[in-house]
Amino acid sequence: MSLCRRLGSDPDVELKRLIGKLERGVIHAQQPRLSPPQCFALITPLIDARLRSIQQRLQHDSLKGLPAAHKPG
């Protein structure tokens, strides 16, 4: 289960929270508290969730464009 689903919010909200954490822990910190692997570990689940959301939307949109299946009978 994705991080965003576990937290019960959408990927955009989680991305904003992540950016805030990176600003506090890395960008504006005198001594960075997050290593590059820790930053990557924070970002990866959000990227994955966002990509899944985009893929689902594209699949849904492509299915809407298909003609209705012929039902014998």
C-alpha cells in the first residue's frame, strides 16, 4: 500500500508536506539532518503514487474513448 493511501490523503498534499520537511531538514538547516539516501527514501513513495495516479487516469480516459462492446443476443 502506498504512503499516501496509508496516510489517507492525496499525493499533492503529501508532496507539499515533503517539500516543507526538506526545506526544514536540508535547505534551511545550518547542518543538514537528512542524507541524500534519506531524501530519496522520502520522495520515492510520493513519486510512485503520483505516477500510479497519472497512469490510472490515462487508462480511464483511453477506455472512455473505446466503442461499446457488442453484446450478442
